[in-house]
Amino acid sequence: MMKGHALRVAFHWTSAVLIAVVFVIGFTHEGMEDPDSRLFWLDMHRAIGLAILAFAALRLLFRVAVRFERLHETNPLLRFAAGISHIALYAGMLAMPLLGWAQSSAKMRKFKLFGVKLPALVKHDSDLADRLGEWHEQLAWVLLGLICVHAAAALYHHFVRRDGVLANMLRFRPTLP
């Protein structure tokens, strides 16, 4: 069995679910009419975003600590594209929550995560808060596009290449080649 495969799959799918939930909340909470509901879902968006940040950091540590089979792609150009897209996905999972946290800090919004008051990342500045909010939203669309490319690549591996890459990410035990 590939070393660390089950944990790798668990990290992948937990991240995918958290990202899906934070996207849904992020794109719908502002349209809510009830201010208390809107604030509750904004707090949930922040908490899940920070969980994604922590998960992405853990995933990166895991990738460094546990060596596993490299990318399955043999074509050098596609292998390069896959590597770049994975780096971009990790960068997005780290940058999105940090931008949101910084935006909240610039708006002077303080919030707690599991009872712990989080420090401000930047000083209060309304103009900076607006810019950070725009960057956060723009990066959300970029990250959504990268996720679609990632999903399309998985489907390509499954239906065109039939190489077991997607099947292995759907199992906690890898199949041998």
C-alpha cells in the first residue's frame, strides 16, 4: 500500500467539502435579509475559511513529511501543468482565508474561533478593506476555475486515460498498477 494514502485521500476530500461549503456560504450570505442570519453565516464562512487555512498548512506539512508516488503523468508538458495547478490550488487555499482575515481586520471586525479571539492582521483602513474584499472575491473566482480544471483533469484520467488516478482518490486503499 502506498505510504500515507488514506490520510492523503482524507485531506483531499475534507478540503473539497470545506471549500464547497465556504463557497456556498460566501456567495449566498450577503443576499440574506435578516441581519442576524447574515452575521451568523459570515461567522461560519470565516471559521470554515480558517479551518481551510489550517488544513492546507497540514496538507503541505504532510506532503513534505510523507513521500508518496509522484504525479502519474508521463508527458512532460502535462506533468508540468499538473504541478503548476497543484501549486496554484495550495496557494489559493492559503491566500483566500488570509485575505478574508486581513479584510476583517481592516474593517475592524473582531471574531472568535472556538472561543479564541484572533489577532488583527492589518490595521483598520476602510479603503484597504475594500481592496482586500475585491481581491478575496476575485481570487474566489480564480480558485473556482482551478477547481474546475482539477476536476476536469480527474475526469480525463478516468474516462480517457483509464489509468486509475481518480479511482485511487475515491478509495482509502490504493489499487496497485
